[in-house]
Amino acid sequence: MHDPRTWDPSRASELLRSRYPRGSRGLLGPLADRFSPVDTAAWFEDAGVPLRCEPDGRVFPTENDSSAVIDALLWSAREA
């Protein structure tokens, strides 16, 4: 996880693309421009999805279950 005190939002796209090579072109451009990794992690934590950070910077749900991510996104979409 990036330290919010030193996070540079202008580097978001670059950092995310370097850590997520699959699908980076279509997915990360719009997302990285709008939400920093810190913002994204906070959103998932607030939505009830605790996260863990791997040594290489990748982030996963602590229970290693993608259904928690899907449930949080679906809940948010229904509430919007």
C-alpha cells in the first residue's frame, strides 16, 4: 500500500499499469485518473472488504475470496 503522506496522484496510472499488466490499457486509464490506490482501498474497507497487501504491492481481500469484491460492487451499484 502506498503511504498517503507521500502519494503522488499524477503517478497513479504509471504505478497501477506496472503492477497490473493484464488489461491495464482498457481498465486502468479512467480509474487511475479518478481514484488513487489509497482512495480505492479505503472504499473497499468502508464497504466491509478488509484488504491485505502483498510484498510486491498487489492488494487482495484478506479472505482471498473475490466474491467479497463482487458483492461490494453490486451493493454500491444498487445503492447508486
